[in-house]
Amino acid sequence: APREVVLEVNGVRHALHLDPAAPLLMVLRNDLGLNGPKYGCGLGECGACSVLLDGRAARACVLPVSRAEGRHVTTLEGLGSIAAPHPVQAAFIAEQGAQCGYCLNGMIIATVALLDRNPRPAEAEIRQALAHNLCRCGTHLEILASVRRAVA
Ligand code: FES
């Protein structure tokens, strides 16, 4: 049943009245207007919906919003802005690491989480960190170049 759910997203506190079982992704997109996280598979398999939960990548499409209560949620919007992009966002822009761009939210979130715990990842570690983020365009080489630029 709906109840008050308090979320902290990108440093802003929101008190919302909603079903605590609702997927976090839908709350972010529909209630808070944050469209950085994308709806891809809805099954936790593609990574398009990724957000940072206390700094670790999480799949918002399969995460009940109640599981985000009391934690720091960071979306793509919280990393940087068009005027002042996060270094990982700037690297993806510089390398043009997108074709359709739908997967990029997840790629960037996964990269930020990776570099936070391992600032100098080896190529194999980069590939492993992104292995479960799907890109249907086949833009993997540009994406990997973007991550390497972010590391450099
Ligand atoms: Fe969440 Fe695919 S939309 S993992």
C-alpha cells in the first residue's frame, strides 16, 4: 500500500507518497523527472537503468524504492552538468563513445563506480566491469576508448 517514502537523490531529500514496492527507476523517471537512467530490459540484465547507491552501481529497474531509503542515490544528473561534466562524462564526450547512446547512462555509472574503487584499472578489469552492460549498437571499442581516456 502507498506510504511516505523518503529518498535522497543527488543530495536532495524528497518525501514522496507511493508504493514502496515500486521500482526505483520508475520513481526517478516519473516522479522526480530524472531521465538519465534508462528503461532497457526491466529485468536487471542490461544495465541501462543503473544508478549509484552509496557509490556502488545498482540496477534501478529491479530495486524496490524502499531499498533506497536511507541511502545516497546518485543518478547521471548528479555526476555533472552540461557546463561542468564529470571527468567520466567528459571522456565519453571527447571520444564520442556513443552511437544511439541508450546504454551510456549505465556505461558511465559503471565506469564511475569502477574508478572509485580502482583508479588505475587494467584493460581486463575495465572489460570485466562493463561486461554486464549491454550495447546493441556494437560501440564497444569507442566505449572502451572513453573509459581509457577517463583513466588517463
Ligand atoms: Fe534495468 Fe536493463 S533496464 S538492467
